[in-house]
Amino acid sequence: MRYAGRVFWILIVVVLSVGGTSFARSKVFDVNYEFYPYYPSLLKWNKSTAQFTPPEVCAGCHSKQYAEWTGSVHSLAFQDPVYQGELNRAVKAVGKEISRQCEGCHSAAGMVTGEIKKPGISGLSPIALAGVSCDVCHSVSGTTHWQTPSHEPENGSLILTPGVDTARGQKLVKRGPFKPKDNCGSGFHDCVESPLHLRADLCAGCHQVYHYEDHFPLEATYLEWKHGAYAQREILCQDCHMVDFSTFLRAADEFRKPEGKEYRHFFNGANYLIYFLASGAAKKAGDDKKAGVIKEKFEMAVKRLQSAADLEIFPVYRDSRLAEVKVRVKNIRAGHNLPTSLTNVRQMWLEITVKDSKGNVLMTSGGVDAKGHLTEDTRNLNSEGMGKDFHFAVDPWLVTSFSRHDTIPPRGYRDVFYGVNVPQGAGKISLEAKLRYRQADQGVAEAVLGAVPEDINLNEIYGLTKIPALPVVDMVTKQVSFDSTK
């Protein structure tokens, strides 16, 4: 009997080990392919006969919210040529299946319904092209953040339930943060109060981008927030990114939550490049009104960047002579790290110029060369990715860890030191420091935009005859002076 019992349990272990992919196991990351049928997207869909609703339909009753959403990063998420170029490169490098990881957040409705077959925008319905549309967010009925392979929010770990089937037929159900008013939905859909829509967990699933196979956090915006000062004071993603600029400043500076009437469907952050390109597309299409709306969102994004950081500059003396300059870069308003998102691609750097009392340049550091690359002496406060071979990598399907991670946590700082060789009699020393930002290296931008699918003609849609120089935002500029001797 003992022998038979042992054989039984051995057989059970063998079956679980070699059975279907639902039981495939890793020593660190368990992936349940049956639970996550769209893997590597971790999105789930409670399928019924209820269809997703295009945003133009929502606009009939929610014109104000629709106008705010139009031209937002959510509305542009799928058609963005930067996204489409990177998606096309990923599919060619890894295969079609990897596209689900991206599509699950950039066009959830298009992905779960199987409408999106390949990179590109041709032949797709309005709901697929709408990206992160009204119905996607308002159909979120739950999360699976704890069940993911990392047991953290990642790669779209949300549950979509746009409606249910009843004995009387299909019923659309939309969820929101507040108690529904009488006759909410006007008979078109039911309204449900959702506590989830008042939590950062709603945003977490798509703002935690992990490697499709090794589950390394390429983007950890939610965890940066959760492990920082703003989460401790209950200032959420929505409190900064779903409000106008002045309300954002108040929430960030005073840790004061906005009132219900102050929330807007702007979803505004630092991704000004997407506005820059979309504004060009609207102008090319002859839609000056839309171009103006997008320009306003561009300007709001730039203002947020320019309010996010500050610089402090200190002289360091040795033997009574100026030896170094310490530049402290402070994250004063971002509720997550600065920069955030794909931090091995984002660039936030310092440019320093030191002069003597006669205006002679004693030292410079940092800058952009003629080809659009940062110079070798530039102090870049971002991350550096590496692949499984521990060599440098930048493509998200290759990066499985960071070799360097110099981003700045909420209300935190990083000190950068510069040696200064001060000649005798230099007198008063003046220094100018700039903190600058752009979303990628020029070479990365050219590779990505140069790889857009064939149905995205950059000239016809965006008016681009060549890849433009990426816009650079001067976040902070400071000038100080101090004595060369002490």
C-alpha cells in the first residue's frame, strides 16, 4: 500500500509537470495560460453578446467628457506612429503573439475581439482605432493584479465586462467612481458605482509594463507611486492626471485631493511627442479646431514637465579652493519617479557651463551632438537596459534587467558632482545648469518611426517628409555665482 501510494503521487506530479500549458511552471513566475487566454497580455474579458461601444456614441450624452478625451494620449494610444513602429519591429523580431501584450493596453477592445490581426490601422473599426476609449475604462469590472506571474499589476491585468446577457437579452453595464444619478444611462446602459475607479489600481494594469517572458518591470510607474510619498498621502494617479494644471499643482504641492467636479478626462502627462505628431496630422487633414485642442494638450504636458523638477547648486571647496560643484536634481511634483515609463528610453540630462569672472569658459558638460545623440560626458538621469547576455539593450523585447537605474523617486533627489579646474585669480565663478528632457534618443526615434507599417504614410498623414528632430523641453534653468576661493 505504501508503494502504491508513492506511485500515485509520483504520477500526479508527472501529470502536472507535463500536462497542458495551464500547469506550466517556472521557479519564480507561474503563468496560467488557461486563466490568461490572451497571454502575454494579462487582460481578461467576460464575453457576452454585449458589444463595446464606440466613443462617438458616448459623445451623444457625454459631450464634455468626449471633448476632453479627444486628442488625449488615451485616444491616440493605438494610432500613435511611435507605438505602431515599435509594435511592427517587435512582431518582426519575436513573432505575432507578442503583439497581444501591446494591443491589450493600446486597444483592448480590438485585441480581445480578435479584430486586430497585425500592426497597422487599415480596415479597423472605430472602437479598435479609438485606443483607450470611454468604454474600455468604464467596462473595467475588476483586476487580477495578485494572480499575475509577478503577483504585481502588469501587462493589462484588468477584467473587462462591457455588459451581460439576461433573460431579456443583452444589457450594457458601465462603471464609474460616483453613485449613479436617477435615470443614469437613459435606458441605453445600466450604471454601477465602482470603488475601483477611485483607486490607482485601475491605472496599474497598463502602467506596469513587464518583459513578455521574463516579467522584468520595463515600466514600473504604479510601483514607483505606491512606494512613495504620494501614495502614503492618498494622492492617486487620477488626482494629478485627470485634472487641469492648476489643480495638479495644488494636489502635488499640498497633498489635497481634487473635488469631484474638478476631474477631467485629459489624461495628461509628459508624453508631449504624441501631441506634437497628432497636431501635425490634424493640420494635414485640415482640422484646425482639433489641431488647436491637441496643441493645448501639448502645452499642458510641457508645463507639467517644467513644474516637476528643481535644481540646487552648491560649491565644494578643498584647501580653500573651489574643487567641485554639486548639482542636486530634485523631483518636487511627480508622484512617480522622474523620469518614468520606459526609463531606459527616456532621457533627462544636465548641461553645465562654468565661466570665470571675465567670461572665459572653464568647463562644460552635456549636450546634443549634430546627429541628435547625447555627448559622452552627459549625465543622463535615466536607466540603461541589458539583455540576458548582460550586454546593452534598448528594445523592450530584449531588456530583462537594468545595468543602471538613476531615476529620482517622488520628493527625492540625486546629487551630481562636477570637477572644476579653477586657475589662479579666476575671481567670481558663474555657473549655468539646465535640466533637459526628451522622450528618446534621435537614433531610436528614427528607427521606430522608420519602421511604421505600410498603411501609415508619414507624409500623407502627418506631413513628415523626414523624421523630425525630437523636441527637447528645458525643464529647469538655474544661474548661480560663487567665489573661486574660500
